[in-house]
Amino acid sequence: MLLMEGTHIREDSDGSERGPSERDVEDACADTCKETRGMVLAMFAPQNIDRLVTISRACLRAGRDLVIDLYTARSRRDGRQH
């Protein structure tokens, strides 16, 4: 299963609609991770710390291990965005 980043949270110009919250995304990702056999891959910009936390929390809820690439690990360790 491959999950690709493409969500955004915003109100329309008239304030009538709002996209999914990070909690909604976390719930959907946790459900997908629980229901999917084998590897689940998630693609998102490593600079998006909110999404990294969301995916991490979803993995914990689903009993999955989170494996991140070296670029993401380093950017988080250094506390800066590349």
C-alpha cells in the first residue's frame, strides 16, 4: 500500500468548507495500516513536521514500525528544514 501526501487544510474563501484535520488523516492512516497486510509506504515532504507526527502516531496505533529515510532523520535531528 502506498499513501501519498496530497491533503491540505484550509477554509474556502467563504469559510464554508474545511479539509480533513490532521486527526482525520491520522485516523485514516491508522485504519489503513491496520487493514493492510505487508508494507505500507507513506510519501510526504519531510519538512512537514505535522504530517511526520501524524504518520508516526498512526503507526503506533496500528502496531507498525516507522522507518524514515536519512534525510528526514537528519533534518529532524538538526531541528532545521532543508
